[in-house]
Amino acid sequence: MPCRPQRGGPALARSIVFAAALFASVACCAATTGADRGRLLLAQYQCGSCHSIPGVASAGGRVASSLKGFGARSYIAGRLANRQETLIRWIQNPKALVPDTAMPSMAVTPDDARDMAAYLLELK
Ligand code: HEC
């Protein structure tokens, strides 16, 4: 039997899958960028096991302070000026900024810390 390249069916199916994947990624990321993504990450990293955080699923912890209204606060941990870049560093490695803090470093990636900070700073 001669070997012919296949046309039609499989190629069409592939382009439908491609279009669906493209649509899904656009839909996903339009809904989950910046602060929106940060809200989901705060739940994923389980920051809520220690902190109560408005709008974050199962974040009702009482070990540490509530982060309600955090965006309107002047200080992080009572010591550091509450600026976006400092908050990003704090979320990644609090002990590098305040060596005797009780907050653990939780292996948060820079991108994840940025989005979580964006969400926390929107809490007014
Ligand atoms: C094991 C408990 C614990 C976990 C988990 C935890 N924290 Fe904390 N967090 C603390 C403690 C304790 C403090 C107070 C630190 C201090 O005053 O030195 C704190 C302070 C903070 C502050 C400053 C709050 C303030 O009142 O100034 C922010 C913001 C914060 N944490 C964010 C996070 C985020 C984001 C996560 C998840 C990636 C997280 N924390 C996970 C215990 C925790």
C-alpha cells in the first residue's frame, strides 16, 4: 500500500484542540492575573493557617495578625515601611528582613510573592 500523508481528519482535529487550548489559556489568564491570582495563591500556600485574610478561602488563622485592611497599614510587622517591594521580599523571606520574626519562610517564588502582595495591598 502506498504511503500517503494523511489530510483532513487528524489535521482538523489538531487545529480544534489548538484553538480550544488557546481559548482556555486566554480565558484562564484574563481571570487570574495579579491580585486575582494572588488571592488564589494565598489559599494555596496556606497563609491562612496563621492569618485571617478577607476574601481568601479557609484563611481564618489566629496564630498571627489578621491581614484585614493591610493595604492601608503603614508598617509590615510593626517595623518595615509597607511598600510593595518590601512586602514582596517579606513574603519570600521574612527572616532576612526581621531575623527574630516568628513568620516562617515558605519557599514562595518571586512571581507568586508579587501577586500575593498585589492582593494584600488592595485590602483597604
Ligand atoms: C506559621 C504561621 C505563619 C504563616 C504560615 C504565615 N505567616 Fe505571615 N506572619 C506570621 C507572624 C507570626 C507574623 C508577625 C511577624 C512579626 O511581627 O515579626 C506574620 C506577619 C505577616 C505580615 C505582616 C503583618 C503585619 O501585621 O504587619 C504579612 C503581610 C504576612 N505575614 C503575610 C503572610 C503570607 C503572604 C503568608 C503565606 C505565604 C504568611 N504570612 C504565612 C506567621 C505566619
